[in-house]
Amino acid sequence: MYAAFTGQPLEQVQQYTERDRFLSASEAMEFGFIDGILETEY
């Protein structure tokens, strides 16, 4: 499912999800896990 959603090869998605992995917002966006980053000012 992640491979189809992200457009990444299945092998690469398996590598990324094999173990606990923490991505920054920009890394997650670059990989295709998220569509965008919301920025708010408090």
C-alpha cells in the first residue's frame, strides 16, 4: 500500500519500514509519505 501511495519501489519502502525510523517533516514529504507541511505561527 505504501509503495502505491508514495510511488517508491516496494523494496525501498520495505527498507524504510523494516525497523523503527523517524523522519523529519521534510524527509517524509520528500519520500512521499505526506502531501505537505502545515506551518503555523503561535
